Amino acid sequence: MASRRRFLRAGAAGALAGLAGCSAVPAPRPMLDLTVSNVRDTAVYLGVRFFRPDVAERSEALVYRNSVEIPPGDSDDPWTAEDVVSDRPYRIEIEDRSARSSHHYHYRPDCSDDDPYDIGVLVRFNPDGGVTFSQTTCSSDAPFL
């Protein structure tokens, strides 16, 4: 028959083992900014959505949605939405409602959580009708798209 002392030792050992991995508090992830530059001659009526790629149900994967008119102009004064979502992988979908075209981009974080940095995605509406995406990169081998 197990003694009370043996029972308490086993319970304490189990509790310590269960809490061993919980001693570190995860640091909050930095927030991602979205910048849109329109160098076309006409305004762009933009719809933008961010989806988490690890969620199967599309309605549950949606983490950000916005509609905005981006006036024509040069790239010196882009439109920016700050702190849109935390720095995690996303599928970013943009829709140019005036041209009835849509594009998407797979964002993957490239910077370490240990180093402070400004992160963001830049969407550029080119004069030829195309769209270019780029993002903040920290590693030397990561392409700057």
C-alpha cells in the first residue's frame, strides 16, 4: 500500500514536470504595416484582406479587411495602415475594384523576434496596370520582392 508521503512526492514531481515548459512568457510579436503606393494616372478603389493560411474555413481565417480609395500620385506619399496584424504568415489578397482585377501575396516573416525592427508589406500599383508586392526582410539570403 502506498504511503501518504510517497503519494505527495509523486504528485509534486508530476506538477513540476507539467510546469517546466511554462516558465517562459512568450514575447508579443511586432505588428505589420500595410503600405499602398499608386503611381497610376487614376485612383484605385482597393479591397484588401489578410487570411491565416493554417485555418481551413475561409471565414475563420480572415483577420483583416479594409476598403480604401488610393488617389493617383507618386510613390513619395503612399497610403499606410499601421499595426494591421501581428507578424505571422498570411495570404494577402488585394482587389482593384475599379479595374476588376485581383492579386495575392504570401507573406512569410523574415526577421527574428529578438531584434527590434519595422515590418511591413508594400503594394505598388504600377503605371502599366501591374501590381508589385514587397516586404521587409532581415536575412541576407531572402529576396526583397
